[in-house]
Amino acid sequence: MHAEASAESGRRRAAGSRSGRRLRWPRGRKRAWATGAAVVVLLLLACCAWLGVRAFLAQKEIAEAQRLAKVVQTQVVAGQGGDAQDSARQFAAHVDAGRSYVDDPIWSLAGHVPFVGSNFSTVSQLANILGTVTHQAVLPLADVAGTLSPASLKPSHGAVDLKPVTAARPAIVQADKALQDASAQLAALTPANGTLPPVRDGLERFKTVVDEAAQQVSAADTATSVLPAMMGSDAPRTYLVLFQNNAELRATGGIPGAAAEVRVDHGKISLGRQSAGKNIGPFEEPVLPLSDQTQGLYEPITGQYFQDVNLTPQFPLSARLATEMWRRQFGQKVDGVFSLDPVALGYLLKATGPVKLPGGETMDSGNAVKLLLSDAYADYRVVQQKDEFFATAAAAVFQKVAAGGFQPKAMLDALGHAASERRLLGWSPNQQEQDAIAAADLSGWPPASSSSKDSFGVYLNDATGAKMDYYLREAYRVGGAMCRQDGRPTWQVEVTLTSTAPADAATALPRYVTGGGVFGVPAGVVKTQVNVYAPQSAVFLGAWKDSKPLNVHRDADGGYPVAQTYISLAPGASTTLRLQFLGGEHAETTPGLISTPTVNKPAFSQAALSCKDVAR
């Protein structure tokens, strides 16, 4: 027993000795481990500090670059080419500096750290894309800003110098490619989980900025690719310009009351033959084949009477009809058609200043519409005198523009304003040129305001046979509701028309304005054909006039469902039409709406639609 106890005691001492050796570190090894851990911590802290400092400095550089980007844009628009180049170089310097702070081995290594690494890699990619855009788009465009600006396109001695446009083409082409590539790269850049909100938000803002710039430069690329040829650089061109009279409405604005040839030859602009619209035709048969839909909605007169070519809202069709009528009447083949109305003319007068008319009148931006669409009918009782007045007024503005008598920036703004309201339209038989016209939103068709948003088109045609639409006022409301399980919204469009004609319009206004009842409409009454074009995916559900069910003529035009009806208004009267359509699958609940440009600016608002009010 004693021997066994002694052995057990020995085993315990041995075990205790071994256990003690495992629990106690030698002093040297402990110091080495502590030193190593401290070094790792210090390295991590140093890397974090390094990354933090560089991130701060990069953000500071990019913030200054953002400020300078706005400066460059302002200077380019103002035609300050030299200043824009200097600012662009400063912009590039700050971009390059910011890029350098996020382009080093430590930053690249941080991009591989789990969870948080996407923040560093995303910032690096954004910096690289920004650097490419800066050197391949911003700097080249700034270099040509001094030669290609609103001022450089201003006519001098009746001619536009086309050399700056040609010289700027390589830079614009390069910038367009760079921005398109950048836009595609950003679209493919999806932040991983763990990306912080500031980085995500910065990515989205950068995407928006690049996409907008890409669209603008793409439009400039398209425009400059065709502008020299359209201005006669290759061969002389002759264009037909229509002057639409909104006092007698047509779908695209008003009757073509007058027309003129504008000739361009290597940038030199001159005014050719002018004619009143009523002096062209009429023709026994439509001058071009019309579809059954066009004839069913607007009758064959669309192709027989010059003043009716734009009963249809398809301006390309109207332009082709006008071109053929002009050729048959005068033997002149034209190379394209442009159109504007008195409201657009008023916008141009903001850039040119007042013009003196041969009759002694002074026309300016404030009185152009009233002078041309109201006063003229009181002052000139003879139809021929009215036509001559319109022609001389248009010619006076043209001569001043052709001579360069305008402010370039103000003219650019005026043209943009007119285009945005669809008061300035164009068409060319050359497809490349027509694509450029469409890119500038001047084609007038189709009714959808953009390819990404469903939109209605409400087009008005005068049915009085006179000039009473000067007194017509319009208000539009559009809205929708999702009331079905299949994801198809119900859309509603409301059209309110009001006559502001004086109570004694029948006797106080000239017969030429009221129509005198010749076309079956009592004098003083405004009769209007209303055409509601729905998105192609829509299905008509129902219509109401002042809350009472209404039967409408239903058809299609160019693939768009159409609901057509007529409204007659006595002086001071008002009527509201309400139409509902079923939208396509997964379509937006609230669509857009465009309308015929009239003498005034219509009121647009959103309509509230509840499911209980939806037609079943």
C-alpha cells in the first residue's frame, strides 16, 4: 500500500509539473507575442488613418471639382470659351488629385476586406470613370467651347459660318463615345452588401449626372453631324416654313395661314417666295395617299386643302402633304419643312427686340400674339390685307434674324422654349436629318412625350370655320388608379374648354372672326373637335360630358387608340370631358399628357381617381 501511494504521489507531481509548464509562458515568448500584436494593431491603425486621411483629401478635391464643373457649364453657355478652358483645366487637376488619393496599394488592398471592402472598390471605380470622362469628354469639349457657341452661330451679313461646327465635330464625337461608355459602366456597377449610404448615394448622383451629360452630348453629336449639310454646305437647300395661326386651331397649332421659302447656301440665308395658305390649291383629290384612319378621323380634305394638312397631329405627314402641294402649285421641290406660330414668334422677339412693320406698327414680344391674332382682324377688314399683314410681319422678323440682329443666348433660350411647347416643328425627307430633328424634340410625333413614360395627346381642331379660338381656354387633368389584380391601371383624362368670347361676340366681332354662321355654327359660338390619343397599350373604357355618359367616335391612328368628339361653347360657357382607359400591364399609374399649342398656356394638373369611380 505504501509503495502504491508513493507511486501515485509521484505521478501527481509529474502531472502537476507538466501542467505548470503548459500554463506558464517563457518571458521571451510573451514579449514577442505582445510586440507582434502591438505591431499589428499599430499597422491597422496606421492603415485606417492612412485611408481616412486619403478619403478626406479625395473628398475635398472632388468637392472642388464639382464646384468648378458648374463654373465650366456656365461659362460654356455664356460663350466664354477662354475662361471655360481655364476652369476645365482646374477641374481636371482636382479630379486627378482626388483620383490619386484612392489609387494606391493600401486602398486597393482595402477593397478586398470582407463586408466593408465594397466601399473602397466602388470609390476607386467611380474615380477611374470620372477621370476618363474628364480627359476624354470635359477637356475636349471645353477646348472647342470658344469656337462653337451660340455667338459663333449668329449670322453675319446674312450668313452663318459653318467652319466652327465642322472643326468641333471630332471633339464632340470623342466626348459622346466617352460618356456613352461611362454611362454603360455605371449602369453595370452594383454596390455589394455593406456599401455605406454615402457611397451608394454618390454613385446614384454620379449616374444621373453622367446620363444627363450623355444625352446632351449625344444630341449635340446628332445635330452637328447634319447641321452643315442642312445649312447648304454641300448644295443649296430650300425649306418651306409654315406660319400656323392659333386663332383657328389645328392639331399641331393652327391653320398654315401663310408659308414662305427659306433658302440656304453655304450658310447664307435668304427669303424666297411667300404665299397665303388659301392661295395654294385646293386639289380635287388628296395629293398623297391617305390611310383609311386619317380619312376616317379628319376626312380627305387633309390632303386637298393646304390649310387642313395639319388636321392630323402627325406633323411628318402634314409636312409631306404641304411639300407636295407647294410643288404642284409653284413647281418648287423643297428639302424640308419647318413650322412656328405667333407665340413662338413672340419668344424670338425677346431675342431680337421690337421690329417695325411696313404699316407703321411696332411688334414686340409683348404684343405679337394680340397684334397678329386679334388686332389684325379689326384693323384689316379685307382678307387680302390680313394675309399681307401676316406675311410682312413674319418677313420683318426673318430679316432681322438673318442679319444677326439678336442676342445669341436669348435666341437659343427662345428656340428651346418654343420647342418645349411644340410650337417649333421640323421635318426632313432625309432619315439622318429627321433623326436629328426627332432628337431635338421637333418632330411633333408620336404623341408620347418620351419613350419611358406613357403619355396622352389631346389635339384640338377648329370646327367653327373661323378665328374664334383666340377666345378658347383649356385645362387638362390626368391621373390613374390601380384597381385590378392583373397590374393594369385605369387612366383618366379630363379636358375642360372655356369660351372667353365677349357676350355680344356675334355682333361685336368681325364676320371673318365669327364665321357668320356660314359653316352651320351660330355666330359667336366656338366649336371644337377634340381628339384624345391614348398610349398604344390602352383600351377605351368610357367617356362623360359634364358627368353625363357620352358616345364618342373611336378609331386608331398610327397605332394609337383615339377617342373623338365635338364641343360647342357659347360666350362664357365651359364644358368638361372625362375619358377613362385601361392601361397596359405594369404601366405607370399616372401618365403624362401633351396638347395642341394654343394662344395661351393651358393649365395642367393631376386628377385624383378612386376605384369606386372607375368604369367597369
